[in-house]
Amino acid sequence: MSNNKGLGKGLGALISLFDEDMQGLESTNKDMPKSAVKKIEVGKEGVLEIGIDLIDNNSNQPRKSFNAEEMQELEQSILANGVLQPILLNRVGTRYMIVAGERRWRAAKTVGLKTIPAIVREYTTKQIAEIALVENLMRSDLNEIEVANGIKKLMDTHLMTQEQVSKVLGKSRSTIANSLRFLNLPKEVQALLESKQISAGHAKCLAAVTDRALCTSLAQRCASGMTVRELETIIAGKPIPTRDVAQKRSLELRQYELSLTQACATRVNIQGDDNRGKIVIEYTSKKDLERIVSRIVPRGTI
């Protein structure tokens, strides 16, 4: 099988690449009970009605969570219109495993359907992993950590390179590399990325921070509203522009502000002039405050 054609053109294009490996639908299902499999349309699609209780989900499916509101909307749609698009199944002994369409299967099961339209194929485990990842990426966005774990599993299980994965997913190699770097972030930061409290842009910057406590602290500040640009500025050790007229302050005062920003790894603003003013140091939690104090106050003096 070649992964070089049809890439980036959609799930259908990817599935069509694997059809050369399928066996005929009649032979695939000849051992199944007639009550469990009812052919409703025979043609190029080869759509069957498969008993829902004979279908198992894919334990290696990259999506681990399903949005409750989206699932309710899908359930209402199925109640009103039925399952409009068949799911894709792989034959496993006398049962079937979902390759693509788990959301539709879950929703159909919840609303009490006994069968669901499906296309049955026989794929290798590598093909199943590729299709499952592509289907989720194209139809219902995975969070960044689910994407990264899916990519890593493809690479580890099937000995694929970043370049090969990039071709399968229709993404650049640098995008694949950045996704994998997210898995090196502290667990607390990964959780913020999973819940979309911080963006992939934030995570990309944070992946360059080797101090894990600092990385977590900065991520918490990002979740509280710090922009990617501000994060880049802090990591680069530059002062964040403030609304006061910075140009009117002396170069020495601005240098002090820069030094404090680097020392505290947080937003520091010196308000005033060379003779009088105040220093404002921002923190986002008690733990962040303790971290900042420990950087400023000598050990054993608190």
C-alpha cells in the first residue's frame, strides 16, 4: 500500500487506498447469523445493517472524550432522521470493531437502535490506526494531546517516521514535530491544553521552557489571559510593553524592569520615574506567589 496518493483529500480518499486489501462483503459476512446482518443496499458502497450489540469500539481510538452537548445533538438528529452516513467496521472473528464512526455508534446505541448502517472491510492494524486518526482530525477536532498521542502510537506501533506520518495526515513535518513536543510538557500543562484553556500557540512556546515549575506557572498565567505574544516576550527575557509612557523613563529604569522580569519570570512593571514610584509584580496563584518570593527572598529568611 502506498501512502503517497490521495493524502490530504479527505477520509474517503484514504479509505479508497485500502480497498485493494478488502475481501468481498459476502465472504466477509457468510459466518454471521442472518438475524444480525441484513443487507439493505448492494453496490459500490456495500452498505449493510449490522446489529449494534455485535459491534465493539476500538480501544486504540485516539479520541478518549466526547463532547456531551455534541452527542445530544447527534442523538436528536438520529432520532429524527436515522443514521445518514454508514460507519466503517473491521471484521474480528464473529464480531466487528469500529474503524470510523464511533460517535454515530454511541449515539445510535443510546437512542435504542438495534442495527446501524455500516461498510465492512478488512484492514491491518496500521491501516485502522491511520483511518481512526484521520477521521477524528477531519470530522470532529481532537484536542492537541489526543492528536499527539495518536501520532506517537502510529510511530511507536508501526515504526513510522515523522515524515511518513506527515504524509498520511496531510500535515507538515514541523507540525508533527511540534505535536510530539506537547507530550514532554508537565502533566498540569497538558491538562490545560487538553481542556483548551491554553492554545497550541501557547504550548509551542512553553515546550521550549526546560524549568518544569516555571513552565507550569507560565501556563497558568496563559490560562488566565496572557497572550502568546506576551508569553514569547517573557520567555525571551524582554519587558512587556505597558500603557504608561515607557519612552519617558530612563534607560536605567527600563533595564531594572527587564532584570526583574527575567528574575521573576512573570510580568513586572515599574511605575514612576528614577526618584519615586512602585514595582508591580503579577502572580496567578498562591503557588506562583511562593515561587516568585523564593526567587527574590534569600533562603531561610522567611
